[in-house]
Amino acid sequence: MKQKIDIVQSTCIPLQIDNCNTDLIIPARYLASTTRDPKFFGDAFMHDLRFDTEGHPVADFVMNRPEYREAPRAGVHEIIVGGQNWGSGSSREHAAWAIAGYGVKVVIAGSFADIHRNNLLNCFVLPVTVSPAFLQELFATIAANPQAEVRVDVAAQTVTNLATGRSEHFDINSYKKYCLMNAYDDIDFLLENKDKIEKWEQAHK
């Protein structure tokens, strides 16, 4: 799942669901799996809203509509626009695995559950918090034109609605920002700084 995230410009999947909890993002029955196959978890993303009990696609669910059906793995819809309190509920890391496995690089929402936000970052998915007004503008833009694109610039910490030209600044921990822009997990970061760590240890014996 490691991937550099610097600039993401993409069409979006609008999931206008407040309090979208981790059980909706990935149902609990998938948590018993021992695989780490990204496709397995990506296929489980929002499963019980996407499919009925017989496994048939729910036609009126947004991800099954023709304009949003193509998965981000095909190089489109790399951004999800969600509602308030995205990722609430249990702290299952599998929810972040599912989003990353589906091919999403950025989740834009009004707010995030803290643990889920950190899980997303650890899976190289950027959580972007925006104001209620900007969020509603994004939903309106996407509804008017599903091909509308949003640009997220990690270095500048800006998200831009390219249809309107309006931008907002978003916050991100500087350490996580560095890791995202270099495709580093915590171990990679430590290895990059191995010499500095050893030098400090020698100096503080």
C-alpha cells in the first residue's frame, strides 16, 4: 500500500453519509481474514451498501451508478468526498485497508474519527478536513458534473475545486506529511535516520 502522495487530481466518489462508521466501510465478518491482499479488502469496501444479501449490486447506491462504477484502481475516482464524522465506531484498521485497497488516495470529509484518521495515514491515504460550506460546494459540483475534478496538493496543504477555483487549506501532522510525500512508513523513516540515531546514542552514553 506504500505510495507517494504529493499531488492528487481526480474525479470523486460522493459518499454523502454523516457518521459513516467503520462497520459500513468494511463489515465485521471480513476482520477474521488473515490475508493482507489489497484487492480482497478493496472488494469489501462499503460491501453491504453496494450489494444486497444475494450479492447483487444495489442499483441506486452511488458507487454502482454508471458515472461512479469504475473503481479507482482503473485510475479514476481516487478521491472520496464523505460527510461529517467519517470513520466513527470501532477502531478497526481494516477500514483503512479497505479504502486503500479500493484504490482511494484521498478522503475529504467534514471531520474524522481520530483513530481512523491515523489509520488512513498509516495506509498512505490522506484524510482532508474541510469546512461545511466547502464540503457542500464539492457535493453540489459533483452532482452537477460527475467528471468534475478536485486537486489536492500535499506540499501546499490545499484542496481545490477545479470547477469553481475555490481552495481551502488543510492541516496535517508534519511527520506524516513527510512520510506521505516520500512513501515512508515508520520503519523507513527510522532507517533513513539511522546514522543520526546512532550518533545521538553515542553522544548520550
